[in-house]
Amino acid sequence: MKKVLVFTLAASLVACKAPKPKSVEEANPVEYANTITPDELREHLFTFASDEFEGRETGEPGQKLAAEYLKTEYKKLEIPSPLGEDDYFQEVPSSVFTRGDVKPSENVLAYIKGSTLPEEVLVISSHYDHVGIDDEGNIFNGADDDGSGTVAILEIAEAFKKAKEDGFGPKRSILFLNVTGEEKGLVGSKYYTDNPVFPLAQTVTNLNIDMIGRIGEGKEEAGDYVYLIGSDKLSTELHELSEAVNQKYLNMELDYKYNDENDPNRFYYRSDHYNFAKNDIPIIFYFNGVHEDYHQPTDTPDKIEYDLLAKRAKLIFLTAWEVANRDQRPFVDKPTLAEEAGE
């Protein structure tokens, strides 16, 4: 009898010392947002947008090097691929490219599984390749377009991974989607939405990042700002969520100039979020506007505003945190693109 009592007492003491299950509501997301730093963004980008990557032309050696860089970084963070084992690449065949003779390329995918709603997926996307080298040998480094969005995703992924390690994994799954072929007509994102790894019906939101490292024309005196496009196109709820997150944490200027239906630039239709919007998935497109180095060899990493890049990345992380952890997915309450077209 004595031995049984000793064993029971020891077991109860072990049970008392066992950590209690954590709830993500107990976490302070700012703690994880603050792991996104200008220095780490700079370190990534000075490699990713270096001459070594040869402008990351789709299908060419520089793009392959960029894809391997992303895979290596995700593996360092111990963030797996949803494709399984060591396969981080969704192959995108030459046959889907219609602009010129383009070699096969890859979307790069990494994934954090949700804790309580794993079947629902938030997609955070950017395109990672660019336009390569011109006939005179000038390298188009694409530091802002879209090196800035790509390295932001790496930092956002790291922040979510650290939260998960602390017991605060997201309720919904998060897919970090680095797409190819944006410069060729949004090819990589269309290939993903035509061949989704996770059902589009369970894809709750797409947060797309394309150029967030510079100050755009006409915004030189704006301070901390970012252009938001599309946040209210399908879901009033997503737009209000986005506004509330910014007001609570960062209070940046959210500029909706390019969200105007009459905007002649038509940016809403020109980046990878559009292929998600076409499938009735609420989106937000984060953008700094064009500048004198847009699609020029002078778009180099030394010109990036790293403090501002970090703040924009934090805003996206905090918005993603809210989408991933709220009770309900953003509700579609606006006419879908198919409905507007009368289909």
C-alpha cells in the first residue's frame, strides 16, 4: 500500500508541473511582430537581389538559385512544405506560359498547420522572380519588385514559427506562397489556383505583397504609409478588420488611391492576388507605388527603406494573425467577379 501511495503522489506532482495548454488569445502578437527587423530584411535582400541571382529571370539559372534560397531558408526555420518531405516546389511547366519561350519554373511553398481549424487556409503570397538581364548585360536586381515582398514573407513566416514554438500556433493553417511568372502574366499564381494544394473553397483570404520597400512617386513626405488595394472588393469584414488592426497596433497611413475602380493603372488586376479574387477569395494587395527605378537596373537593395519595409511587414503579419485566429473567416458580402460579369 505504501508503494502505491508514493507512486500516486509522484504522479500527481509531475502532473502539476506539466505546462497547461496555451490559448492563442493569451499571446501578444506584437512580441512576434517585433521579430521582423530591418537588419534581417536587409541581410536577406542583399543576397536575394544581388548580381549573383542574375535578375531572377523566370526559368533561368538565377530564378532557380532564388527558389533554392527560399527552400533553404524555410528549412532553416523548420517550416515544412505542404507537398511533403523535401519537396518545396510546385512545378510550373513551360506549356502554361504564353508570353515568349519560357523554361519550366516553380512556385515555392511552405506551410504552418493550424491548431483548431487546419482545413481553413490563409495564403500569404509574393512573386519572387523578376526580368533578368537585358541585351547590354544590365542586371535587373528587382530589389523592390518583388524582392521586398519575398523577404518580408520570410520574416513573417519566422514570426509565426516563433509563436508556434511558444505554444501559440495559428488556429488556421498558413500557406507561404512564393509564386513564379508574375512578370509573364500572373502565371504562377494562376497555376496555383488552377491546381491548388488546398481547396480554394477552404482558402479564407489572400494577402499579397508586391513592392513594399520603397517610397512611391508623390509620397515623399507621407511618412509611414502603404497603398492597400482590394481589401473591400469582396469582403467588407476584411476591410474593417484590416483598418482595425492598423489602428490598434501601428497607425500607418493606409492609402486607397489605387483602389479606385476608375484608377487608370488598374493595379487590382496586375498582381497575383487577382487570381484568388477571381475565385471569390477576399484579398488585400500591399504596395508602395511605382518609383523611378521601377523595372530598371537601378532597383537595387541599397535603395530600400528598411525601417519602412519592416513596419509594412509587421502590419501584414498582424493582419494575418487576426485573420488566422479569429472565430470566423472573412465573410464575402460583395458581388463576386463572376457575378459582376453576369456569369
